[in-house]
Amino acid sequence: MLVQIKDTLKATLGGILLPDQSASKPSEGVALACGPGRRHPHTGLLIPNPVSLGDSVLYGKFDGTKINYDDEDCNLIKDDDVIMIYNGATMTLQNSRPAKDYILVK
């Protein structure tokens, strides 16, 4: 799936500017393109993609391949790399759900 990378934090909440090398690698974004799913390797049955177009996703820090698409920084990631799916600008307990068989522990 194609995910538009969410902008990283350029300053702390207190206003301290962060240099590029100290900023963490982004691992959140919005799904721009999603396939229908993938086939199970043994049964051939379709495993539906849990992510829909426009969903916000959280994925592993080192997952995906960074590309530039329409002058936007994007990542190509596998559906297996998605950890959480949520709607809206920020993830909360009310608007998020774990992907696959992950559980959310508070």
C-alpha cells in the first residue's frame, strides 16, 4: 500500500527546535492507495486488506520503502507491517483499532 508520510515533529512542545538528525524516523501516515488484500500461501483464499483508502496507519519504524510520489514523501509498505489503524489527525483509544491479531494494552 502507498502511505503518505505524516510530518515529523520539528520542535518540542516547549519550543526547542530539533535538528534533522535527532528527529525520529516517521512511522505514521495516511493510506493513499490500497489493494484488495493478498492470497493465503496454502489455501489460496483472499485475506482482505485491513486498511481502507484514507485511513491513518502506524507501522514499524524501519518498515517500507521511501519514495517520492507527486512531490510528496511516501512509503510503500506491506499490510503485515501495519500495527494500528485510526481515523482522524491523532490516534486516541476511541478512534483506533489494532491491525491483524495485535492487542492494545493500556
